[in-house]
Amino acid sequence: MTETTQGRSFAQGYLLFGTLALAALVAFACLRSPAIALVLGLGFCVLGAALRYPDVATHAVLFLLYSNLPAVGVGFHGVPKPVAAAFPLLLALPLLRDLFLRRQPLVLTPTFFLLVLILAQQAVSAAFSIDPGKSFGSALTFAVEGVALYLLITNVLRSKATVRIATWTLVAAGILMSGVPLFQQVTGTFDDNYGGLAQVDGLGFRTGEAAEEGGTLERQARLAGPIGEKNRYAQVMLVLVPLALVLVFRAPAGPWKVVTLAAAASISLGFVLAFSRGGAIGAVCMLLVAMGLRLIDVRKTLFVAAGMGLMLMAMPQYWKRLETIGTSMAVFGDESEAAAADGATRRRVTEMLAAGRVFLDHPVIGVGPGLFKSYSEEYGNVDALRKIESGRRAHSLYLEFAAENGAIGLGLLLAALVLTIVGLAGARRLNLASDPEMADLATAYLLALVCYLSTGVFLHLSYMRYFYIVVALGGAVAHVGYATQRARAAEATRPQFAAVPVALGGQP
């Protein structure tokens, strides 16, 4: 037996031993919890595939991050938190491959440096806060779910091919997130959360009067999918709509077009099932930005508008929900009109005003990350539209961020967002004529960011990772778009040498 053959035999033996050991571990876990065994089994399969094809890790992590399946496993199936929290480590495989095997440089975008500056500002703010321990904990969360996640995503999505597959991965996550709640709505099984994939948040809203004396009011449940909070579910589903639409527009006629249309319809219906008024405003903002900046042509605009109409026809309950927007706006009128606004609107406006007052009292570095809740009662019950208790959040990404991080932190965040938007717009413009697919991807992620930012007016920064996933994807697509254009420019300027004829000494 040669040395090479002997080495191969030892390697195969070690592989067999390792496989048997992992199988035994999964079997042992199955005795305690089938859910944990399933997670371990799938995890080992993904790990094995990722060791051979590192990009598998990238798309598996994106799918799990966006679908919220790890949190569902912890909350509903007894999966240990360390196991659920460890899966992003898979991104180390494609990152190490690119840095050490392919010898590619680390991608450090200007937005990344701004995020690092925000982290430094948060450390200073936490040090001077009333509760440094709690505030430093929030800053650490930002370091992991914001700065580190941004760095990883922008470094593992380095080509148009990986961005394309990542887009499909996110759309696939959206199909899972919307498909189960859609089945729940059709069957009316709102008391079944389907293993945490179709949660219902609250009692819903009234859609009609009692059928007869002694009957109950007709109500519509507001679905929250695997997220567990209806408005947040609407937000993360709306972000996926432009990604699904770009796949529809680029799909060739035939069965593949039908598949992409079905995916876009499922995701859009998932968004509608949350019956979010803020989400509806975000959808309109997306369409207005797309038309105003001429990101989509008239044909595509009409297609999207028709789709919105069909969604409202499919879910007429949404009309009832949207009718309350006018009543909610009365909160900005005189005292009698404000009193007529619904309680949820009055509470949210009270919380927003409280955040504004906190910012005015602490304008430079804020009260410290994660600490607005400690001030909400004191500042919120000054001329309150509705009395609130301590521990409330601001219901606005921008106002809460300003209250906790001051003008310095808010300015850095807005600068990071502007840089990302400008980068996406530039990547779209550079590739519009020469690479329409890259231009369409830049358009989709630009509109996805618009969706999140517009709905962020009415939602604070809970589920932080979703915000920074969207920002990181935007940064990655912008970087790939510029890199693609530079590669084409370099190829065009490279000297082209004509072949030398054989008779003059060329190779046959």
C-alpha cells in the first residue's frame, strides 16, 4: 500500500468515525427532544455541505436569520439558546475561504466605519448613563447584531452570483413566513400557532357588528407569522416585496414566471395579513419613491399598482383597517379631536413626544443605548394624550435613537443610511446599460431599504438584526455593483493583441 493510499484510508476512517459519532449524538438528542435532534441533524448536514461548498453557509445563515426559525425553536420547541445563537458562526467558512484561499481583501465600506463610530459613541453614552451596566449590554448587542453582522454580510456577498442566490434565499424565507399564516387565515385556525410559524398577536380588530342580539362582534385576527409581533411582521415582509418583484420582472415567460408570481403573491399576502397601517404607508412610500426617482417604468408601476388593488380585493378586511387612518390623524387636532383618536394611536404619539423631550434634554450623546424606557413615564406623562407606564419604547426608530444616542449618534446613523442609498443609486446608474440584472438588483435593495426606513417612522428598533441585515445587504449590493463596473472597465482598457499567423512564427 502506497503512502498516498494509506493516508486516504486513514482520512476515510476518521470521516466514518466522525459521522457515526455525530449520528450517535443526534440519536441521543432524539431521546430527550425530537426538535433538538432535528436541529442538530439539519445543522450537521448544512455544516457538511458548507465545508465542501462554503457559499452554502452564507445562504443558510441568511435564511435562518430572516425566517426567525432559531427564535421559534427556542420559544416553542425547547432548543437551547446557545445552539440557536451559534449558527451565524457558519459565515466564518466563506469568509476564511475568501481571505486566505482566494487572497481577497477584507471589504470595509464607508458605512462600516460609521457603524464603528456609532459603537464608540454608544460606549461613551453608556459610561455617562444612569445605568451603565444595562446600557453597555445594549451597546454589546449593537456590536454583534449591527457592526459584526454588517461586516460579515458585506464580506461573504462578493459577486453578482452570490447576491442573486441571496435574493432567492430571502424570497424563499418569505414564502415560508407567509405560507403558513395564509393557510391559517384561509382555515380560520387562529388558535393554532403551527409550531410557532403562525403566531397571532392580540385580539385583532372589529370588522362588523354582532350578527344578532347576544352575538359576538365580527373580528379579524392580525397575524404575526414566526415573528410574533404583527407590525414587525408586516415590516419584514414588506422589505421582501421589491426583492420578489425583481425576480418576477426578470423571469422568462413560462413556468418560471408563474413560480415567481406565486412567490411575490404569497409574500404580499403575508404582509397584508398583519393589517398594519404603518406598513400600508410604507408600501405607498416605496411606490412613490420608485416613480419619483424613475426606478421603475410605467409598465412596472401599473403592474405593482394592480397588484396592490388585487391584494385589497382579496383581503377586504384591510379596507376596514385603513379607514381608521383618518381617525388616527385626528390626534393632531384640538383636544376633542385628539380624544376621538383610537387608544393605540394616542399612546404611540405620547411615546414619540416623550422621546422628543428626552432628546431635547440630552441633545449631545443621549441618555444611553437601551435606556429610553427608564425615562418614558417621566417624560411621557407631561401633557399626555394617554397615560403611559414605565418601560415603554418610543415607537419610532429615529426618535428613540435620538433620545438614546443624541445628535451625534443620530447624525452618524443618518449618514450611514445616506451613504448606502447613494451607493445603491450609483451602482444602479453605472450598470443600467451594460448589466441590467445588476441594475435591477440594486433597485430592489434600494426600495427594500426605503420600505424599512419609511415603516421605521412608526416602529422602534426592536429585532435590531433585521434593520442591519437590510443595511448590510444594501452595502454589499452597492459594493458588488461598483466592482462589476470596474471589472468591465478594466477589461475594456486591457490591450488586445491580435493572433500572430502561423507563417510568421505563431502557434498552430
